[in-house]
Amino acid sequence: MTTSALADGRTLTVFENDAAVAKQLVADVTAAANAAISAKGSFSLCIPAGSVVSALKELSPSAVDWSKDIFRVAAFSSRTRPWAGHNKESSQTTPVVNVFFTGERLGANKSYTAAIDAFCDKCKIENVFFPIFRPLFCTGAPLPEFAVKEATAAYTALLKSHPAIDNSGPLPSFDLLLLGVGDDGHCGSLHPQSAHIKAAGDGTVTFGIHKEGKNQIAISMDVMRASKKVILACTGDKKKDAVRRALSGDFEPHGCPAALVKAAATHWYVDKASLADFKP
């Protein structure tokens, strides 16, 4: 394993193979969870589906207190509880570890299912995001456009108000965001030359995709960039052109979304096969 710094501040770590990358992702998630819980009492993790979440199946149930709740005390006044004559305090528990997704297919819920199967059930993580939309449209059938818009608005509201996510800035900031990279350089649900990648910088939190065979909600590039730490994992011979373009800057405007992810700390994890066409 070798690590180097790119000129734009991103770091590049080269591993022997995808198994070594997966092992490091497990170590990073474990370390980030423990650090965040120690510092502020909670941890927000945002993940994709696919090989990245599959790597997390090796997370240890004993390495972090995944299922622990924290006890919060919230003040309310007679204006919020009119039957309470004086200011009172109410108590509630909030899960310490909270899992969110870069995108989700409404009705199919593949990201949710993948996370549950890979590590959330094993580690007893209870607060795993599930898309919010009307039960009438939970059958897997095609959705009306307003249902996608409603789910998108609900996800935006959740990210902007969740106690585990830092909202001290203009955009929600996850403690850790993991991303995979597609052969074409896409990441999350942001594809080359799409309207959503061209909208980067406009302050959007989430967006919806409504078209035949695809009803989806997803986080924006702006939210990716606002995360405290981002790790992009890209392995295998099929990804070598995407890695070359993303790390060299050799692409047309909006042509390689993964290359545009530049957060406070942005790390690329590749293996020797995917790095074959790029020389650091």
C-alpha cells in the first residue's frame, strides 16, 4: 500500500487488490465511527450500494457500540405544547450510529436491503434510512411524479434536521461518505453530462429521477463536497480509464462526476489494476 498527495489536495492510496481495499474500508469506517462518537456522541455514515457496501460485511459487531442510543433532553414551551403551562423538558433517545444512502430506488429499496444484509443486521444498527413516501406507492409499480418529488423533499428535510448530521453550514455534512466509481466516471446517481451534475454549486441537497423504469432519490454533488471525509473506491481493470480521467483531469466539463468530488478530505482508494493507465 502506497499513499501520495495529488496537486489539488486529494490523496491517492494504491492497494494490491480489491480485497485489500475492502479491508481498509472496514478499518476506516470503524475508526471514523469511534472518533465521531467520542467527539460528539453520534456518527453519520452515507453509503452507496454495490461493491462498496459489500465490503462492509466484515465490520465487527464488537468494534463499535453500533446499537447504542444517546439520551437527549429537549426544551419546549407552551407555544409548542399549549397544555404545558410552563417551560418543560422532554427526553428522547437518538441512535448513535446512523446510516444514509447516496441514492435509493423507490419501491425497490436496493440500497437499504444491501446495507441491512451486509452489516446493519449483524451490527444491530437500527437507524438506517428508509425512503419516506406514501404506502399506496410501495408496491414496486411505476410511481407518479409527485410521489418522487414528495420522497425527495422528505429526504432533504431529514438530512437538514437529523441530529447526527452537522448542519452548522449551508449544507448537511456527513461524518463519512463512501462512494463507488462507475466505468464512465459516475458516482452516486450523478452521471456524466446529466442535468444534475451540471447543477453542481446551486445548493441543491437532494434530487429525484422520474422516468420509465427508474424512480429514484439521490444526494447532490454539493452534499458530497460538504461531507467531512469522502472515500472513493475504484478497483479492477474495467475502471482504469475512469481512474485515469478522474485523477489526471483529462475529461470534458461535466464528463467525469467522480473527479469533481472534492471535500475537506477526499481520498481515492484504487488497486494496481485500476491504476494501470495513470502514473501519479
